[in-house]
Amino acid sequence: MKKIVTVLISLLCVSTAFAASRHNQVRWERVVGVISAINVDNPVADIHSGTFPWSAQSGNARINLSTGAASFKVEGLVIIGTPFSGTPGPITAVTGTLVCNAGEETEAVLDTPKVPLSASGDAIFSGYIPSIPSLCANPIFLIRIADPEGAAGLWIATGADRSGGQGD
């Protein structure tokens, strides 16, 4: 009987740890381009939109809010409806941005390092986002311009179809 109780307690601890770990994982199953009117700003974090409409063929993102482990992939992130249509134009690098507690006093905007954006609009990142707050409610994932410098910080895509994370 003592062994059975020990095994049951161990299983309970493992399942609780697994549930907590899953609770701190947030995923976006798609990445979509910013197709709103030019210069329409994100309602959070005073982050401005890119200067052209963008589309993305596919993509996803995943962040562990406890450890900071992060990854994202986007394919076919290109400008639409301008002389650059179908290309990323002069954009050669992007960053992934996690926004925690959007619109709150505790809002935090955290970036990945720069990631090269290929001529066909593809970018892949796997690494860490440091200093994620212990409470990261309603997390938002953005892709923002890193290069050229004059456009750095403008958002051109966002994560969609979110699952997991605190507050879900």
C-alpha cells in the first residue's frame, strides 16, 4: 500500500508539473501580414504599423513564458500592392516581439535578436527572449522590421490562432 501511495503521489506531482509547463507555453498556429490601412497603429505598446500592407504565406510561433525559450517561422512575408509587390522590398531583417499584459500598466514589449529575412520573405528564429514577466497575460506576438534602421520597430505581421499561455 505504501508503494501505491508513493507512486500515486509521484504521478500527481508529474502531472501537475506537466500541466504548469503546458500552461506557460503559448503558441500561435499562423502568422498573418498586416493588411490594414497604411500607418494604422497597433492598439498596444505604441507600436506603429509598417508603411505598406503585408501578407504571409504561412508561419507559426511558440514561446515558453517560464523559460523564455522561443521560436518563430514565417514564409512568404511580402509587401502587397506597391512597386515592391510580392517581395519584402528593402526589408532585410525582422525581430519577433512578445507583448505581455497588453494595455496594462505592467505592459512589457520584448524582442528577439535580429533575424535575416530572405528575398522570398522567409525568416526562422530559435533561441530565447529574456526577462519575460512572471505574469504575461494576454500575450501578443508581432513580427517587426529590424533592418533597414529607418523602418526598425514597425510591425508587419502578427501571430494568429493563439493557444495556451496565462489567462487562457
